[in-house]
Amino acid sequence: MNERLYRTMNDRIVPEETLIQKVLQRAPVHRHLPKRLIAAILAAVLFTALVVPAAAQTPMGYALLYAVSPAAAQLFQPVQMQCTDGGVTMEVATVRVEGSTAQAYITLSGGTVDETTDLFDNWSFHLPFDQIGHCERAGWDGETRTVTFLCTVETMDGSPIPAGGKMTFSAGCFLSGKETLENAAVDLDLSACTSEAEIAPAWGAEDDAAGNTRPSGLYYARTGGGYSGEMGKFLLDRSPMLLPGTPLAEPAEGLSITAAGYKEGLFHIQVCRGNAAQLDNHCRLWLEDGDGTRLEAVYSAGFAGGTDTDTRVDYTEYVFDVEPLELQNYALYGDFYTASSLTKGHWSVTFPLAEMES
């Protein structure tokens, strides 16, 4: 039944008659074409009619055609309202089109899908026009163990959604088993962390730009950071990073404090996040005194240790402007966000940009 429905949908998606007539009217007429030219034209037409549609239905062929012509790639992409990989099913539930906006409710079910499932920003829209889009969680059905996402696209110039087009939505992985621990006190005696700390060997973009040879063994490469104010920016740009050690505390599973101490007059606290590309474990730290007054970090620095993707370990270092004698008046607090499972696969659905109810 579904196969017959999808075939019917595909058959309906053809260029508009007015577009076909315009192309025919603009085409130059030659009454005496050379036989070789006629043969070449026929070969090109045959190639387009037979080879391009078939090639477009392979992942590589589709990607190449989409890079050249999104409209052609979507024209040849068959309607596929659901897709299953590794026991997990993605399905189009409903579609709504109004003016310059198209929305689709898309569900995931099966396998490790749970009420915390997150697409981990690993999703893509493919459309035959320039657009702005976003995807957000919209609901969870505990009985069927199905999570629903709302996918919204708008034309870049505000024009109406073109009639007769198709949209492809795909995802390559998702997170599940996510947990949140907010405003939590960390069991770490800060008064014991006032000594000078050892610095880690660093490697940054400036080393690559200078053509320096990358060192062998373990090194630490800057991956980003955050700050407030010009002084924070200045400190971040030249920030030393502490040498990771054995865990001093583990406020949440998958997040541990691996170093704490002073360098250049500032207090550093380092958090090990594991391989952040796998589970996206992250946190935010601050200091809090007995009156509940917060002291925020001047800046935070992100960096990774390891020589390849298999040995990669991510760290975030929070840096505070507080004197060693004052540190005993503070306790460490944080918000912690973790996940327990990353499921990889390839899920892709293609549907007409037209109203459709479940």
C-alpha cells in the first residue's frame, strides 16, 4: 500500500505546464541540423532521461547532483515517507505549507530512542531553493516510544514556497540517555587548590601557521573558548592550560575535575568531558560564597588532548580572578549535562512540499 502511495506522489511531481511551454518557446528552431548534432542531442536527452535519475538515487550520485543543481537533485529524488536503519525508523507524520514557510513533523522510534533523544545538530535539509531552516523537539509518546521533531523552513527572500517541489530531511546520529544536573555543589575543597599548577604542552593555530612540526605523543590543541569583556578576550588568547591529572572530583558521570590551581595570578579549574564528539558532555562552573553571591569565570578555554580521533579527550578550563586567601570563602557549583548513548546510522525521508495530514 505504501509503495503504491509513494509512486502516486512521485508521479504527481512534474514541471508545471507553463514552465514547459516557456522552455519550448525560447528554444531556437533549426530546420536543417547536421546528423551528428542530432545524434549528440538525442544521446544527451537519453543520458538525462535514463542515467541521471538512476545515479541521483545513490548517495554519492545524489550528493554530486545536489552540489551542481539542487532543483534537479530534488526532482529525481523519489518520495520516501519513512526509512529504517539499525532498528530505528524515521517517518514523516504531517506536512504544512503556508506562504513562505513549510513545516513537517518527523518522528523517530525504535532502538535506543527515548524521551531525551536529541539529533545532536547532525541533521540536514535538502531543498530546490535557498532557505533558512531549523529543527526542534516537539513531543514524546511514551506508549509507542516515539519522539517527534518539528522541522521548519522558510524561503530566503520571503517568496511563497514553490509548488511541485520536494524536501529531503536526513540525520546521521542521535543522542539518548541524556541527564541534567543543575545548580549542583561540587565536592571539592577549594582551600586545598591554592598552589601553582603545572602547565600542559600546547599546540595551537599559530603553530600550524608558522609551519612548526607537530610534536609526537600527547599534546593539547586549543578548540575554542568564551569570555566577557576585552580583558577576558586578551587572557583567553594567551591562556596557559593546566596539565590534566587524576580526577579530583566527579560531579556527574562522564564529567570530572582533573586539575585546579593558580597560574599567572588566576585560579583555574579544569573539567574533562571525555570525547565530546561522541556524547557532547558539557557543563558550566562558577564560584559561590556563603551568602549565595556568584563569582563568574573571567573566561573559559576549550582544548583537546590526543593525537587522533580515537584517543581524543576534550577539556574545558574555567578561570577566575580571585586571590588565594579569598578562595576558602567560596564553594564550586555547576550545571552538568551528559548523555549515555550515541547511535549512528543514516536516516533520510523525502516528501512533497504540499499539505499532508497523518
